[in-house]
Amino acid sequence: MIDLATAAPKRLRHAGDWPTPLPRRAAAGTELRALQDGLPRCGDGAAPVLSGDGTEGAMLIGQAPGWREIETGLPFAWDAGKRLCGWLAAAGIGTGDFRERWYVTSVGKCYPGRPPGASVDRPPSRAEIARWAPILRAELRLVAPDLLLLVGGLAHRFAFGPAARLDELVGRELAWDAAPGASVVCLPHPSGASTWLNDPDRVELWRRGIAIVRDRWAALPA
């Protein structure tokens, strides 16, 4: 069991086998399945990335898939996923639960690419965000989660507007009109490129956020 009072988010990471199961989809004949099956292909012909069947009480919205997510079709399939699962473990959520009991999607559903010479992927463009926004809002409506985790600044700004800042969001239980009734929690992106958690005061905000996720997850039906 991870002691959240002393947990260091920069050091938490899933250890051991790292399976990449097939992404889950909603049952045939449902409105959500029709939405999933009707998603437009990415520019390179790849399938958009998401996983979930719509019965989940918890939902996560990230920024956009990387190239490994495009290869597997599975959200958070590599390094950021291992860090994210390390964080979720501090909330009492195992990797199996994350893969089977969370609906996982993102603001952009295609790999946005990496600028020449850059070491990190670029965020989705305004046009890419606008392309996927109606679909993301439909996912929120159809899944209707009780717990909603927004990971990374792009997801935060999508929900709370362009002025949204991590320092004002992380560590608080929030509400969003696109997810009525849901407990909304914001966390920084688990990417190793993020420096936000280098500040000890921000680590404390992260701990508060993880504690909210822990408590709301524990209250969901098994």
C-alpha cells in the first residue's frame, strides 16, 4: 500500500508486466457503439484511440495519443501510462481496474505528431480540437460518469476555458456542466517532460487530488 502522505509522484511508476489489451468498445446496437464505430479515421488511416464500453462509473480524458497508442489502439499504452498507473495505485486503483473499469478517451483522438527537432509531441491544433469536441461531448453524455479525471492542461482548458491553470484546479473537487453530477478532478500530465511537480507545494496539491480520486473511486459500485 502506498502512503499518500509521503508519496512522490515523480517516482511512482507501474512496475512489472505491462500488458496492452485490446481497447474495449460498447455493446453492439447501443448509441455509444454507433458513435465509436462511426469515428473518422486519422489522417494516416489509423483508428482513433479510446477504450471503454459505457458501463464504467469512472472516466478519464487526456490530451492526445502518442505513436505507441496509435500502434496498439490503447490509451496510455507506454511511459505516460506507466506513470499514470503508478499515480492511480496511490489511490487504490490497480492497473487491471484502470483497463477494465474506466472509460478512457482524450481531447484529440489521433497522434498530432512531433515538430522537427523536438523531443515531445505537439498538442492537438485548434482545428483538431474542434474536430473531436462534439464527439467528446457525446462520450460524456453517453457514459455519464460519476468520477471524471482530467489529465493535463489541454483537458483542463477544454473543460474550464483558456484561462484554466493547474495551480487553481489540482487538489480540488470540481464540477463541469458537460458532466452533470460527476466529481471532477484535475491532475497534471504524467509525461516525464512536465516540470510542474518539481515544486513541493504542487506535490501537496497532487496528493490532495489523488486523495479525492481515492475516496470517490471507493464509493463507486464494484
